[in-house]
Amino acid sequence: MKKLLVSLLFCTAGVSVMAQRAKVSSADENLKKQDLEKAKADIDAALQNEKTKNDAKTWLVDGKILEAMGTKQKSAALATEAFAAFKKALEIDPKMKEAVLEMNQPLFNVYATIANAGYANLNEQKWDSSLYNFKQAFEVADFYNSKNLGGSIPADTALTFYVGYAANQAGKKDDAFTYLKKAADLQFKGEPALYVILGQLYEEKGDQANWLKTIEQAKVLFPKDKRFNDMEMAFYSKTGKTNELLTMLEKKIADNPTDQAAVLDYAIRVDNLANPRDDKGGDAPKPANYEELIGKAETAYKKAIEMNPADATANFQLGALYFNRAVVFNKELNGLDSKQQTSPKAKELQGKVEGLMGQALPFFEKADAGFTAKASSLDASDKQTYESCLYALQKIYAIKNNTAKVEEVKKKLDGLGAKQ
């Protein structure tokens, strides 16, 4: 009887194993029929059984079912579960024969589903979720490419960029730098923003060589994108490389001699080089070649006005150039002690102040007329410039004791303030 009992127990165990393996087969069959609910129920039963839960085939089928569900529902969560199942299958049996035939396409689908979820999160500006999904997609690709499954997922330069972009938006600067640098190394041409952001990150790191290299790379890839010329100018300006900046600015003018906007832009940039500001917005020490720079700016402003006499901004800028020089001399005059106030030096300074104020006045008046003509359509920047113009006019009229004009300008300032 004992032998019979033992024999029966072994028989029962064999039937149990066969039953659970049948569940795996049934799950696979239901998957082929696209009856995913039944397939999942069958494979879950097999996964809960001690006899089949450590079988590589069980996990392979589970992965395929989860992949099908994730692809159908566009669910990154299900796709991630499928990935975990596929990894478990190959962990149990690294040389699993079925893997090449049955895991190849499903694992690629897992990659695509997770990556697409990342793009969806990106469009909704869910930066952290997007970053998480993109990094998961990279993990899937790395795993896939390391397992000789009969194919490979090529380096996706767009995905590489977007994971860096999402990381930057999420404030994860280290991740952003890693992926954006990789995208640049892969010569990604889909988004100029890659090079804008990467340049900024190099700037923050104080890596001047790679900052400039990134800008130069972008200029080759996107020759018509004006942002990179501006970034190059900013680089030369911020790094104190004035000669290089001047060379670049003058080349731009030489290439666009009839472009009034380019001429005015050149004048403003050179004017700013002559009158640098510190980090707090105050006056910084003047450069050694101040007179040369201010002369170049004055000539360019006059050329811009000659090309478009009604340009309010150009007229204001030239007026401001003269006015600001007058202010410098006025500060020097006010710094003289009482004994020096009647000295030849004081008279010389007073003459310079009055002369420069006189030079500035007609240009400020033209600017005033130009801004007034388009008062209803001024943007915030133009309004600020117009306000500065009016303050300067008020100051000059006051110095000239022209009370009527002072009051006229005051009314304009009051009206401008009311509109704001």
C-alpha cells in the first residue's frame, strides 16, 4: 500500500505540473487569439504555482501578454511590466532558444510604447514623468541591444535630445548635460534648441572652449538661424573678447550694407561695448578704446538714421549717446570744489555739457515724434525707450529754462504712465 501511495503522489504531482504548463500554453494560445484577458488570467495562475513560476517560458509568455496589453492601451506602466518579465525570462535561461523568435518584436514594441509615453508627457509639459519614461526607454534599448535577439535598436538622436530637453526643463542639469552632449556628438539636426541649451549649460559650467565650439557647430548645422550669431556675439562680449566681437559685428555689416536693422543693431552693440555695465546694472569702467568705440557707434547711428530718418529707436539711441556723454562731463563738473567752479576747467566742462545736450536734443525730438505717431501700438520695450526719451527731453528743456516744453513733456509722461 505504501508503494501504491507513493506512486499515486508522484502521479498527482506530475498531473499538477502538466496542468500548470497547460496554463502557459493556453495563455500563449489566447494571446494569439487576442483574448488578452483570458491569456493574462492563465499566465497569472502559472506564475502563482511553485512548479512553473520559475520557468523561463512562463515569464516569456507573461512578457508577451503584457506587451500586447501595453501596446493596445498605450500604457507605459504595462510596457514596463512586460520589460521586467522579459528580463526575468532571460535571467532564468540566458540561452533561451525561443527568445530570438518570440521576444524580438515585442521588446521593440515595449521600447516604442515607453518612448511614446515620454513624448506625450513632454507635450503636456510633465517634465519629470517625461524624463522617467525616456530614461526607461533607453534602458530597454540597451538591454535589447546586449542580448543578440536578432536585431538592434539604433541610436535615436531625437530621443537623446528630448530626454536632455526634459531633464533641463525638470531642473536636472547633470542629466540634461549628459544627454544633450550625446545628441550633439551624434550631430542631431532636428532641433536648434539643442545647441541653445547646451551652449547655456557650458556657459554655466564656465567651459569657454566647449561653449564656443557648440555655437560654431550650431552655425554650421543651422546657417540661417540668427540666434547663433547672437550667441556668438554674447560669448565674445561676456568673455571680454572685444576684438573678436568687433570683427564679427563688422563682418555682419559688410555682408548686409543695406540692412538698416543690422546697422542699427551694430551701433547699439558697439555702444554697449563702450559703456559696459556691471552685474548690478551700474556703470562699469570704460574700456581703454572707449573713444574709438563711441566713434564707431556714432557713425553707425547716423548711417541708420540716414537710411530711415523716421526710425524712433535710432534717433533715440544717437540722442542718448550724446546725452550720456554730457552726463559724464556734468558729474565731473559737479565734482569740482567751490573755488574751481569759476575756473577755466569748469567753463570747459560746462561748454561740453551744453554742446552735447544741444546735439542730443533734435534726435530726442525726432524720437518723440516717431514714438508719438505709433503710440497705440508700442510694445513694452518701445514704451520703456519712449519713457527714457521723454525724461531726457524734460532734463534738457529744464537746463535750457524752457518751462513750456518741460510741462508739455510732463503731460506726455503722465499720459504714458496712465496707459501702462
